[in-house]
Amino acid sequence: MKTEFETSDIYLASAISLWLKIFPSFKIVNDRAVFVFPVSEDLYGAINDFNSGELSRYVLLLKRLRSEMYFVRKTGGCKNV
């Protein structure tokens, strides 16, 4: 049985940290830092809340706006969405 949950998703890690009031430890995997949390029922509840709640919609919109921002910066124009 695993005792640690690892993710490279900074949004998920932030949500888990906020809901559980714990700061993750870090591990290097394939030259990338990943967030590591101890496994618990509360952890899985926080992950389910993140994936099914308003926060996941917020994250998707944030990612979309970031990509739009990069596009505008690189092309100097705005694309219709």
C-alpha cells in the first residue's frame, strides 16, 4: 500500500495544501520536482473535491487565459474564441 501521493500538478497540490492545511514535501522525478503528500482519507476527499467542484473549472479557465495571454504576446494579436 502506498503511503505517499505524488503529483506534478501545481493547482491540485495548492488545493490539497489549502484544504488539508499541510505543506507538501518535494521529490525529483525525471529532473522534475513533484509534490508529495501523505496518503489519507482526507487527501482523497480533497482530490475528489478538486476534480468535481468549482475549483477545477477555475483552473481550466486560468490555463486557457494563460494560453491566450502567451498567444497575444507572441503574435501581437488576439484570436477569436
